Amino acid sequence: MKAIGVDASPFGQDFDCVHTTDCSLNSKRNQTMSFDDSTTCAQIPRAEAIARLNDCLRITGSGGVVVTTTGVKALPGFDVTTLIDALQRYAAFDGDNDPHGERDFGDLDVFGAELLWKIDCYDLQLEYGSADPADPTVTKRVLTIMLASEY
């Protein structure tokens, strides 16, 4: 595992999103497949489709890149494993920090500091915002971890 940097994923590489069988998402149609009857699909809300892709990045490192600011890396006691663990365990989503239900923002208290993290969705060239954040084939996610004072 490499150290988190401004252009490095803490998970060791830039991943493509991987969907697990317990919550598979057909991104082109925002549908969840029923594994009992593969021809039956249920429409899932757009915000939930985006949230699942955001969770994929936050929890597994898949589906985008994770970066930190130099301020976070300079904290006394900074340890990439501790930071990843805190990010993966984060579940304090509420109406204040997640008003759209996309699970794209949160706060962490780690290394004696208040940190914020935010997921932004860009086009594949990282030049513009994504035309459709619910579609991973046209979206590159960037999860940024920063000091609250850097926001």
C-alpha cells in the first residue's frame, strides 16, 4: 500500500469500479438485478445509484482516486492505514451532511484533527463535471481528504 499523496490512491492503485453480487448496479439503467430471476430488474432512485458508486470508492478504493492534502499528510501521527480505516467505517450520514442522499461528504476526527472528505464526479479526462454521476462509464470520482480548515 502506498502513502496517500496528492495524486495517489491509498489503496495502491487507480481502480475501476467493481460491483459486488450483494448490491450489483446496472449503471446504464440504474437498476438492481434480481439474482433469483435475472430478467427482473427494479428501478432504484438516481441518488441511491450515485450513493452506491460513492460508497464503492470510499469503502474499497474502487471507481476513482483518493487524494489527501499536504496538510493532512503533515499531521503528527499521520498513518495511511488509520486514515483508510476511519474512511471505510464512516457511517454518520444525516440530513445536514448528506442532504441529497448521495453519501459524498463527511467528517472524521483522526490524528487529533478534524478532517473533511468530499467526493466530486468528473468526466473521464478530469476536465469537467460528469454528465451523469450515476454512470461509471462516463464518470471519474475523486475523493479528497482535507483538514477542515482547508475547506
